[in-house]
Amino acid sequence: MSGFGALREAAATLRTHKGRALLTLFGIAWGSASVILLTGWGDGVRIMMERGFFKTGRNLGEAWAGRVSEEFSPIVDRRWLWFTSADLAALRGRVKRSERVGGEYWQWAAATYRGRTRNVDLRGVDPEAIEIRGIDVAAGRRINQTDLDHRRRVVVLGDEIRRTLLGPHGGVGSWIRLDGRPFEVVGLLAPVGVQLSQDRMLIDEQTWAPLSTVQALWPQEWTEDPVVSKVLFRIRDRNDVALAKQEVRAILAERLRVAPDDDEAIGIYSPIEMLNRFPLDQTRGFLFLLAVTTLGIGGIGVVSMMLDAVHERRQEIGIRLAVGATRRDILGLFFFETLAITASGGLVGAGLGVASTWALGRLDVPDLVPVPILQLRLVLVAVGVFGAVGVLAGLWPAWRAARVDPAITLRIE
């Protein structure tokens, strides 16, 4: 039977069962749209969570020094630890499971500009730390190696600091004072927004300066070595986060002469670990199963409608068989009719799903509101699913039609 003939017979069946046909087509269309919408929304949740956790740096790892644990030393002998620039350089030369290693040195400082004063989170950073963070600049430039080599008094301001300290008139080229010391604003960070992982202050509220400058102007009183408050590293493979942490800890523990399993002496954290605690893949799979179930219910409606059509068209089937049609012809007739009905509703639903996902993806929503993500594979999955439903829904009515006895049906008045 030709495709055009199947569509014509399917249209006749729909006209005969208008009410049921409308509900059946709605079920198929809604199920097909749900496959795209719900699966796309599951992808949207995953991307939203990754974006929220990785705003501070993709595949980021952080290490900081603490105090020797009482499990490894008597309480009277416990000592405080700290990292230095030498530790940072040694780690940078030895790690294998991390792509980059950078350092930060933290200080609180009073920032002043044209009569405005506020306490700011001052971060001494190096170019590697800036690369690991991956924050774009909205204006000006980043801090570079030359700034570190010459200990320049330059800063890059977060978006919130720029607005509250500089106001509408300040920008790149302005001069501010940090604890009374003049610094030139050479860059402005792009807005970062809501972060699902942070340390002390949001990046929008931070002020970045060259690591060597902050170490020289705000030294620690207990050591003459340049102190590093936190070591940042970018893990090569997210699946190797545990091995990457173990490697960093072992190298730093050797440098500080502490046990490599002393978590209190050397703390290490990665947002990847927190992200992995969320059942994102399971949630996405559940949403896909829910959508497929909805589509399957629509397929049951198609089976019911086509079985009624077989019952009402028994005489027609008997006549076709009497004039030479084979049971294979009858099987193909009702199978393709069912497939045509399912395909019609499925294509309408796929179109609605694509249009809705595209429209929702264009909405300006807050960072923590997931929106469906439109991908070609979702459309292909939806087409494959409602195609499978159409095939399965067509088999039983077609088999029933092919089993009709023409001798009995021709005697029906």
C-alpha cells in the first residue's frame, strides 16, 4: 500500500472517530513534545548546575594549609602551616593530573576612591590563577607576568566593587587607594553573577592585584617568605578528581613535612565533588522515562481506536479478501494506517516541542532557573520514540484485521 493511500485511509479513520481521534492525537503530540521538553529540561538542569559550580573555575581544585592534626602529633606540638611561592613553583613542576597551577594571597584592605571607602577582599593573583578562574574582562586588561615581575601597583575590579566603589564615573585608568597605597585600575571583570561555589566572597566583590605586589606590601609577621593563601589547580579529567587531589596533597605534604593523609594539615576541595553528589543523570533519565510513558499512553489510545476501526470495517475487510486481497495486504493496510496516525501526532508534537524549547531558551531568566536545552539529538530521539510507539501500536490491530474470516463478515447485514 502506498504512503498516500495509507494517509487517505488514516484520514477516513480519524473522521469516523472524531472525538477519540482528537484525544488520541493530543496524547501522541503531547508525549512527543514531552520527550523533547522534559529531556531538554534535564539537560538544562545539568548545564545550570555545572555553570553555577564552575563560575569560579572549570574543573577547579583548591588546596590550603591548616594545622597538623592531633592524630599525627601531640596537641602541644601541633603547628600551623602555610604555603609559600616556593611550594607553588614545586607543585607546578611536578603535577601530572592537573593542567595548570596558580596561587592566591588574600588580604582585607580599605579601598578609597573620591571620598568613597569600603573594605574589599583583596586577592594577589598570578596569570595561572587568572587562567584557572577563567573570568573575562569587560574592559581593560588582565594582570600579566610583567606586573608580577615589577610588582606593579595595579588592580582589576570585580563588577560589584566597580559599581559601589567607582560609581558611574570611574573606570579603567582610575586610581584608588588600598590601605592608603595608590593603585591604578587596569581592568574590570565581567559580571559573574550567582555562584554555587565560593570562597569568602563572590568574585564580583573581589579586587585582584599582582601576587608579588600583595605579598610585598602585606607580608605576614610570622615569616619572611612570600605566603600563598591558596593553591589553585585545574584537573585534566573530571573523572580523575580523587587521583588529582591525592597527587597535589602528596607533593605539598612532602614539602611541608606532614603526613599525606592528614586532611587537617592540607585541605583540598573541588566543586566537581559537590556537583557529583547531585543525581543529575538519574534525574534526566527519570524525566525521559516519564515522557516516554506519556507517549506510550498515547500509543494505547491509538491501539484502542484502531481496534474499533477493525471491528466496524469487518465487511470491508471481508470484501477485500473476497476479491483477491491477501491477508498480507490487510495487515499492511491497517499497520500503515496506524503508523500514519501516530506519525501525524508525533510530528505535530515534535514541532511543538522544538518551538517551545527554542522559545523558553530565549527567555532572560535568573542564573538558577533552568531552561530546556534544544539539541538535534533530542529531536532525533523523539522521532525514534514515537516511531517505535507507532510500530508497536500498529501490530496488534493489523494482526486482528488480517485474522478476519471473510465468510462470516460477508453475512453481516
